[in-house]
Amino acid sequence: MIYGMCYYDENLDVPKELGDSKQLSEHQRETLYSQILENDNVGLGVRVLHASEISRNMFRNYNLNQMSHDAAIELIRSVPIPIRTCYIDTVGNPEYYKSRLEREFPGIDFVVESKADDSYAPCSAASIVAKVVRDRMIRSMQFSEPNLSNQTNFASGYPSDPACKKWMQENSHPVFGFPDVVRFSWAPAK
């Protein structure tokens, strides 16, 4: 899982094409990502949660919502300039999430909503950054398992993808389970 952030002055003119990264084509995301990177007045960051980290945490009863909230908190803490308003695409209950963020960062106004990446430019930009970084990581994946070194045909990596499920079935081991790129706490893996 990849969490992204994008920060800039609220008066900055941003591309009008920004939107939910899942609704944009790969070409559109790459183009917008390049525009984001080229702008010296825009900062960005990502937090990668590797499959093994998520699986270990889930065994400790540290759920995905908590991990997501903590990833966002880490990203907010890393911003080197003062933040007045922070837009967050919610994971879990938006009121609880907003309350937690307000306790953690008094003085910042938080907008925490479902589908915020479709409504607020900073969330859209962060969504694009996260999706492009994720797609590039997936394309350049290097497996620790030697028998998988040249297998990049695991499709999107999303549980709804039949090609991904097929790859998981073909690459599971009766004793050792799935390759380390698969989150074993993930419903399809179970």
C-alpha cells in the first residue's frame, strides 16, 4: 500500500485535470505526475507499507485503518512548512479520523471525507503521486524468491483482479504459502 501527500500554497494554480487517480488513465496520471514533479512550488511525499509490514502488524491486532492513519500522521509530520488546512481521503470513520488528527495536530484545520481525492486538488495530487509510485514499483518488482525473478505477470495486484488471483493460485506453495509480495492477511490470500 502506498500513501501519498502533496502540499503547496493554496493560491497556487494547479492543473484542472486533477481528480481521483483511479478514474484517470495511466497516461493521464503519468502526465500529471510529471507536472507535479516539475513544479518547484509543490512538495510531495510517500509512505510505503510493504506486504510483510502489513501482515506482521495485522498479527499484532494493528489494523489497516490504524496503519493508514499512522501513515498519514507520519507524512503530515514530515511537511517542512506550516500547514493551515489539510485534506484527507478518509479510511474508516471520517469523524473519528478527523478527531484523532486534530488531537495530534492542534491548529491545523482538517477536512476528512470519503472520496476527497475527487473533490480537493491536494488530495487528487496525492492520489496521483501514490498511484504512479505504486504502478512503477509494481512494474520494477524484484522478488526475493529465485523462482519468481522474471515473473511480472501478476497483473494489478488488486484483489478484484482475476489475473492477480490466478497468479496467486499458480505461485502458492503448500508449506510456505505465498511469495513475500503477497500480504497473507489479505482476504484473497486467506
